Amino acid sequence: MVAFAGGVWTDQNFPDVVPVLPGQASHGQFDEASFNQAQRLLHSQYYDDKLDPGRLGQGGIRGMIVALDDPYSSYLDPEQYRRQRDSYAGRHSGVIGIYVDYQAGYPVVTGLLPASPALKAGLRTGDVILAIDGKPAQNLKPGDSSSLIRGPVGTRVVLHVRRGTGELDVTVERQDFRSPTVQSAALEDSVLYLRVYQFGDRTQEEFDSQLRAGLPSARSVVLDLRDNGGGLVSAAVAMVSRFVDRGEVFEERGRNGSVQRTAVDGNHPAAAIRLFVLVNENSASAAEIVSGSLQAHHRAALVGVKTFGKGSVQADYQLQNGGDLHLTVAHWFLPDGRSIDKNGLQPNVAVALAKSSAMFDVLQPDRGHADDAQLNQAVQLAAVP
């Protein structure tokens, strides 16, 4: 994906220009003299005279962001910013494409990315990773296990896993790959199941294609937004619009009382079909816009557990060094006026999942969904006339 000049994201908003800030300070002045003095002292007095001015500059930027005390505002260095853009484009490099949770200290595969090396190598949801390249995996910190699995493209990692009552080695080659963000399956009772992993730059096209293909034979739709952390707001608006034929999707309230309302678009192929949305504690941001808006319009029943509760909007301002300021610029509200920030969405039908690996994996449909209590509840509700 090329560098953005514009475009609106729920987690991010890429403005056309970086604004010229007015010369004012309502809560005291920035102490530029002390800042410059500290910089001079670092260069003249610090015992290591081989300081990297670039790293110092980036540290100063990070310090200003930390002072905001906002968990969603951040500074991304050029490499972090590149990885972020790749992620929203569905591009992955040097990874194998798995989701993991931790049980009894071991990483457990809870899902696989479409078109991923892990899927091609034969890893399966529910596999317990016992060792990574011979290193015991129990009680490894998440960052450490991730570092062991990630590596240069073209190299291999050997995962020793427990599957059921047996153990085996799975060798996976780390690759560059691009994965779809939407997958679908036809379930019993003419249920069209649509899993959306994130809201990326191809999600709208992929979703429309899967919906168009599955609708003719469907009597109801289950939209799975579990573990979906958000993304591109235009994809979220389009998704709501496929099921709602009029009204507002959400509104943003910014600084100085500004309000921006976003209405549904003109494409509503599934405005009449019965709809159920699966959510969990990791459904956030754009996923909450979709599920919350459908709930506010009384268009869908939410099934699962309370969502994450991220109701803020961030803007990305690219800096001259290639890095990025990721700043909170607004909060969003549902059509009925609710803010989900820090509160999340309460499901219409509360159903807990015994463990993450019980979630239906649309990429491995032969495993079935007998253990997925949330999906089973939605399918049962869909079967009721």
C-alpha cells in the first residue's frame, strides 16, 4: 500500500494536509529554552559522546505523546508506520499468520489467517505449542514467543505441538503474504456465515462479493466480528449500509463542539434478511460501529459478550522523518446517542465461550462448530420463525 494522502479510518484518519497550529497555549507555554538546554547538556555532558540525534528527536516526540496520557495517541517511527499500513492492506512479512491465546502457560492456536503459511503448513486451531525451534514454550512472555516465531522471509520455524492426545512437529516457512479480510461459509438452516477479521482497504470489496454470492440461498446471516479490532471507517459504513436502508451510521464529535454525521450509503442488498452479529471482548472500534449501529437501528441482535469499548477516532499525521503522529481527534456516537467508550456494547443475548479455541474456524470447516456456544446460539435464533 502506498503512502496515504487522504482517507478516513475509525482508528485512523489521514488528513489531506497537516494543519498550521495557532500560536497559543491555554495551559502554559512550551518551555523551549529548557528543552534546548537539556539537548545541549546531553550532547556536551553525557558520558557517551556518540549520541544519535535522530533517536533523541524521536524520543522527544514520544515524550510529548506520553504527556497526553491518552492510550490511543502514539508516535510511530518510520518502520512502525510502514508495518501499520501493511497490516491494514492485509500484507504480512516474516510471520506465519496465527492467533494465539495462553492456557496453562502454553501458547494455543486460536485461529489462522487466510492464505497464511501456518494454514498451508497444516497448523490447526486448538494446537498447543510446546516448543519453538526446540525452545520450551511454557511460560514464555507473549512478546518472546512472537519474536521466536517471527523471522526473516524464507527461513523456517519448527513448532512442536500437541494435537489431541498426540504430539507432532510442524515446519512453517516464514513468508510475505496477503490475506483476505472476509471469509464465508454456508451453515445449516440456510445460514450465511460471514467472518470479518478486520476493516482494511479491501474489506468492502471482499464483503460485497461474499454477500452477493451467498444471499440467494440464505434465509439469515450471521456476521462474526469477534476478535476484530477495527480499521477503515468507510468499510464499516459500507457494511452497515448493506443491511440498513436509511438513517445515520454514527456521528463524530470533535474539539470545539464540531459534529460530523455519517449516513448510510445507497447500496442495501440485505436490508430485509434476518441478521445476527457475534461479538466478544476483542470486538473494538470499527467493529463496534458496525455492531452498535445495527443494534441501534434494531436491525440485528448481538450475541456474545460485552465488547471492548473504544469510542474514539484517531488521525495520522505523517512527519518529515517518515514517522507518524497518531492523535485522538474525536469521539464517535451511535445513532441513538450512545457512546460506547470505556463501556462497550452489551449483547442482546449474552453467551460466553468456554475457551478461545472453541470458536468456529471458517478456514477449517471440517472441525465444525459444536463447541462454539455463541455461533450455535445465533444459528438457533435464526431457525426460529
